[in-house]
Amino acid sequence: MVNLNDVVNQYTLGVKGKPKGVKYQFENNKYIIKVDMPSGYLRIYDKSAKMYTKIDGTPSTDFELTHFKIMKRKEMSR
């Protein structure tokens, strides 16, 4: 599980998210963070590698390694 705030600060610092259908998206010149609000998951897309990444930023084609469950709001504030 990941803290949405930490991921946004790490990959798209200072970017304000925008709604894209049922998803929410944070985008800068290098990354796009796609957040699926109803299911509570996010993915990080590296624009230069044209691939989703693991949490450490390493590009990967493995869906399991690039799909992250988001902590609940009360868990993030701990």
C-alpha cells in the first residue's frame, strides 16, 4: 500500500490533480500518476520510457509491480 500524498510529492511535486472521468491524474513533463478513485489504486507512467513504473521509478511491464493500492485517508495521516 502506498501513501498517495508521498507518491505525488515524489513524482509530480507541486502539480495539482485533474479529474479524467472516474480517474484523477497528476501530470508533469516526466510522469503521469493515474489514480482510480473508485477502486483505490494508482499507477505511475514514465513518459520518456513510455511504460508504467514500479514504486522506485523503474519501468516494468509487470502489472502486479506497477499497480499500487492507496492507503485510506486515516492511514496516511499516521
